[in-house]
Amino acid sequence: MKGLLRGDIVFANLEGTMTNSSSGSKCGVASTSCYAFHVPTTFAQYYRAAGFTVLNSANNHSYDFAAQGVAATSAALRSVGIVQAGLPGQIGYVAVHGVRVAFVDVAPYYLTNNMLVPSQLPALITEAKHHASIVVVYMHTGAEGSSADHVTKANEYYYGENRGNPYAYAHAAIDDGADLVLGSGPHVWRGMEFYRGHLIVYSMGDFTNYDAFSSWGNLSLSGVVHVTLSSTGAFVRGSIDPVIIEQGGLAVPDSRHQLWGFINGLSHSDFGASAALVSATGQIER
């Protein structure tokens, strides 16, 4: 996969923690249905070697091992030069080609930049625009699973938990000044659209996962999104490299390009004339 992770900025959602301690797990000792994710702090060097330059911590697993897990993760990322974004009040900044880019990452949780607090998004974007020419909003939101591939344009829930309204939130982000909106959380790809000339990728599914997660059907479809923006944040071009997640969680390039047709069907269905579509060569088109 390393050959696909090319770009001035390579961003991903880090779904979990990096800590060498198992203390503070959110799961009870006898729990059989609770997920608490951690890997050794040494994994940070592998993320950096793979090409990642910005990783997100605005998700429901960033506090799986309490405050010590958060602190260990932040320290590990910092030690290898990876920018972190998404913790409360935290905006990630990266400078490339003399242009500063801000990552405003949010999720529906009070231990992250909280998308359910209406005042937070405009405040964060305003702050970001004071320090950067381009603002990327990442949202970890929406229901989960193989049946959650459509954007409902309403508040979405998972096991009773309010996961926000991805459609309304993405539009509000662009109205407030965001130049690009990226999403994940549903663990499955969703459609894409252009709103006011800016690209919204509602969910990028899982880039790779682990043996405990299903990799059948639409849950096996993954991909890498490439987006080029101008120095003022205008969309220039984009493309998608399709990926397949094999059983066990290993991600490999997909020569059958199955993701492209899947995205187009969802985009047509959910967004009509505003749909962003993938061409026969993988280009993102209006």
C-alpha cells in the first residue's frame, strides 16, 4: 500500500491509541462486547515510514485507555513528526509549498472537538483561518455497518448514541469556510458530492482493519483519496485509488476497481445533480 500513500500531506483517522500500558481500559474485565484499542508506541514510526503526516484523534476510541493513553499517543506522534488533530481545542497545522493547511477534526464526543456543540465548528474554522490559507474539516460521524452506506440527511444513531447529521454538518463546514470535508466512522464507504464547488467525501470506510472486523461485501471496499487544492483552497483535481480489504484485515490495491462503481451508485442516489463521480480512470468529476 505504501506506493498509494503519496502526497504533500497524507492524512488518516487513527482509530485507537498508542500506549505501552493496558491500565485505564474503558472496558470492564468481564466485558464481552466492548472494544478498547491500543498498539505499542513504536507503531508511530511505522505510520511515519508508510508516509502519514497527519493523523486524527477525533473519534470514539481516542480515549480507550484514559488520559494516559491520550498522552502516550500524542507523545508518540510528536516524536516522529506526525501532526495530530481532533483533541479538544486541537487544530493540526501543516505547511507545504509555502502554504499553511489546517485540519479541523471533529466527532460527536466531549473528549474531542465536539460536533454536537453548535458553536464549536464555526469557532474552530475561524481560528484555523487566522493561521492557515486552506482548511480541511474531518468528521467522524454517522451510523455504522454494511447498511449504513447511504447519507440519510438526518441525525444518525448507533446503539442509541447520537452520531450527528453528516449532511448538515458537512454543508455547514463549507458555509463556515472549509475548503474540503472528509469523513469516516461508518466503517463503509459513502457517496461524494460537490457543494459550493468544494468536495465532500462523506465516509472513506476503513483503510485497513483487524481480524475482529468483518471484511465481507461493501465492508471490504476501501481506497485512497487524492485531492489537489489551489493555494486558496479551490478544488483543482482529485482521484481515488481502489483498495480491497482481505479477510483478516490486510489492505491491498484492487485491480478490479470495485470501489468506483460502488461510490457512483451511492453518489447518484443520495445527491443527484450535485454528485461527485468517479470516471473510468479513477478521476473525481463534477
